[in-house]
Amino acid sequence: MEKKSSSERSRHPSRRPKQSFRDEMAPKPVHPRALRFHGLFGEKLVRQHFIVDDRWTPDSLCRQFSGMADLLARFAIFKRHEIKANRLRAIQESKRLKSQCRDGGAKLRNIISADNTVAVRNLLIAYKDMQRLYQKMPIHLVADSINQRTFVLRKERDRLEYRLSQLKVDYRRKLKHRAVLENHIKYQNEFELAEDVKSREFIKRVENSQVRLKAIKAINIAYMKMVQVLSNDAIYYDPILRSLSDDMEDQATFINHIIYLGTPAIARYKELNLEYQQLEEKSRRNIHDYQSKLGLLKTSSRNTLEQFKSKRTVRKLDEVVIQHHYVRETHGMLLLKNVIKVIEKVIRDLKFGTLCAQASEIYPRMRSGIERNHKLLEVAELQEIGRYNLEDRKTYALVLKCLLANNLGSEEIERLEKIKQLRTELAAEEKIEQDTLRYMKDRGDVFIMFRWSLWHLYEVLTHVDCNSRIIRQKYPNSYLNLPLLKFELLNMHSQPPDLFPVDIEEIMSVLKRKMFKLTKAYKSEMESFIPLSVEKYHSDYMETCDAAKYSSEDQEQSAIPNDVLLNEKTLYDIPSRKQIKVLSAKVIDQAIKISNT
């Protein structure tokens, strides 16, 4: 035994105690409840306590009452727990109330010990006797004392007010009755009052209502008895409802437990499914590889067999191989077949040999050429198929494009129509613009000649119906407006012309006006005086030219630096520009001499 125990210890050298790796978040497992503890399915008395069956045996009654006793015992346990909880709640409430009493006593002591004479005097400022009475009493006790003192008076006042209201009601009722009696005395012999009819009808209704009221009271009493019976039977329904609620909780817990247990299984199933798919993909690839290898082996074996057949030694003519035991050919016939094969081979070699001197190279070239031709035919067929496929795809693409382009909604159609309309309007405007530019380009030279001719006429008719202009010199600043610098006092016989107007309508209106006045001024009698007028105009013009020449010479002579002329008094009060320069140079020389001395 010791050996066995030692061997067991050596077999399990370090046995650890069992540890529970229970998940704290996992729901608790659900255990089914015994039927005898169920409120609805276990207690027959609850389901049949209103049923009386004479066929019941004493044994069934004993079982029923024993179950009821068990139920009452469980209810007593529940009541004990409830009483204990209520006692704990009452203890907590008493503690809270005691703390409030302590706090209230402290506040009351503070109120009693405080001096509130001034506050009481301010509150009872109109009652001197009450001030002396309550000067040492707290304010809240003052109100209580006043209420106690005036309690009897207030009660009596309330009683009298209530009595007054009753007397007023009685007085009004008696006054109404008196008025009714007076009306009866006055109008009874003449007609029956409608009020009497209504009063009798109302009295009848009141009697009927009293009957209904009695019936309603009886019904209410019956219902009250039913409610009392149901309240007495509530002791049976309470365990049933509690058991049903517990069943619902057990079902919810059971569902959560099933979900908790099934979640790892679902995750494991997903992992196994993924692993199965991977293995299936791997096996499929392996099978494909094996098939490709077998195909390569078959092709290689076929090639080796053909090479072996091609390299096989040629039998002799007299060699005959009889493959089957029962054949109709004789030995001679088989020999003739061999000879025919040899002759056919020779003829085939001769056909190839007649094409070239080197007969050994003809057959490989032709064989390679045939193979190349086959490959070219295959390539051509593939290209043709690809071209047909491309044409079909192009056709499909065009069809789909047309479908997509024409498969439009109402909004898209309106937008496209709007775009077309805008494009047409833009094209029309561009056409108008191009026509306008072309028109202006074609008639630009005409417009220029027309404008030039108008300006020429305007220049010719400048002095017709034109007032004499007074030209005033404009200086750049106010310092040049001095009397000594008024150069416009010199003789001036030319002036710059005015700027031509740009507006053609204005030019046309001016020319029209001037031509009208010019034609009005010339008459038929003036035709004989035209040569004389021309000569007179020429002579006047020459005189003005001579006067301008003489005036310029006089100005040059007066500008000569002569001391005599400078010392003498000039004919003009205003010196010329050259005279001013000479005077300024003289002043500068004198200043230099003075500074040198």
C-alpha cells in the first residue's frame, strides 16, 4: 500500500486544488421549480376553491388542506420577513424623528433665551396692554397665545355667521312661499298656473329618482359584497401572481443563459467554417496541380512512344508478323503487303526528292512550314473572332450610349431644351454682331470721307454767323497776373481755332444753319460786286500783314540794351520782356560790384 501510494504520489507530484474559473458576467443557470411550490399549478384549492364536489374523498380533502397549511406556513414566513423589514424601517424613521426633535429643541431654546422685546413691541404697536403681556414671550408663542385667547370668540362668531346664513335661506324660502300663496289667492279662480304643472312633474321625477336611488344603493351593496368576497379571496391570488412573475423571470434568465452558452459555439462554428473553406481551397489547388502534372506526363509519354515508333528498325521483307491466330491472309499475301509498303515509301521519298537536290532538307522544311501555316491560320481565326467581338462590343456600347442619352426625365429634357434655346439665341446675337462689324468695316472709309468733308465745310464756314472771340490769357498761377507781366497787351493777329465738334448731328445742324444764312445773305444783285469784294479783301489782308511786320520791328528795336533808352522815360508804362531781362541783369551787376568793394 505504501508503494502504491508512493507511486501515485510520484505519478502526480504536484496536484493543485481545483479552481473555479466561473465567469462573473455569465447569467445564473435556471433550475425548474417543483410543482408543489407553484402557486397556480400546485395548489388545487386555488383553482377549485369555489367548486364543491360530493365525490371528493376524505383523503383528497386531507391532501388539499395539508397543501393549504403548507401555503399558509409559507405565507407566515413571508409575513415575518415583512414585519422585520417594517420594524427596521420604523427604527430608521424613529431615528430621523429623534434627530429632528433634538434640532427643534435646540432652535426652541435659542428662541426662548433670545430677547425679542423690540420685535413684539413693533408687531403689537397699537396694543399697549398686549405689549406688556407678551414682551418676554417668543414670537411664535405670541401667535399661539392670541389664537388660544380668541378661540371662544372666533368659534362663537363662526356659529353666529352660520346661523345667519341659515336664517337668510329660511327667510328667502318663506318669502317665496308667501309670494306663491299670494299668487294662488289672486289667480287661482281664473286659470291654472304652469308652475304648478311643472312642480307636480318635478315632484314625480323626484319620486322616481328616489326609487332609482334605492335600486342603485341595492346594486352598490351587492357590488360591495362582491368586492369584499374578492378581497377575502386575494390571499389565494397573491401566490399565483407571484409564481407567474417568477416564471417570467426564470424564462428571461433561461434565454440569457442559452445565449451565453451558444455564443462561443457560434464563434467556434465560424472558425471551423473558415478553416474548412481554407482546406477546401487548398485541396482544390492540389487537385489542379496533380491534373496538370498528369497531363504533362501523358504528353511526354506520347512523345516518347512516337519517337520509339519512328526509331524502330524496319522489318525485313520476309518477316511476317501474324497478330491473330485466325486470319484469312496467307503468308504470301502478308509478304506482298510489306513489299507494297516499301514501294509506297520509296515513291513518297521520290516526290520530295524531285523538288530539290538536297532531298534530306526538304521534308523538315515542309513540315515546319505546314506547322507555321497551321499556327498562322489559328492566329488569323483568333484575330477575326476578336475583331467580330470588338465590333459587337462597339455596337453594344453605341446602343447603350443612345439609351442612356435618350433615357431622360422631364427636368433633364427641359434643361436640354433650355440649352438649345440659349445656344440658338447666342448664335443669333453673334450673327448680328458679325453683320454689324462687317457693315462698319465695309463702310468705314465712307464714314471717314463723310466726316472729313463735314469738317472741311465747317472750317470754310467758320466766320459765317460767328461772333468775335475775346482771348484771355490763362496763367498757371496767381503770381503771373501782375501788371508788369501782361503780355497780351502786345499786338496779336492770330489765334488758335476752336476744336471741331465730334457729334455728327451737331455738325449737321450747325452747317445747315450757316448755309441757310449764307444763301440768304447772297442775292442776285451782288453778283456784279464779287470781283471788287475779292480785291478789297485782299488789300485789307495785305495791310494787316504789313502792320504786323512793322510792330515786330519796333519791338526788336526797343529791346536793344541802350543806356539812354533805359534812362529815359519810355513811351509805354509797361516794359517789354526783353527790357525786363536787361534791367534785371543791370541790377545783378550792381549788386556784384557793391559786394566786391
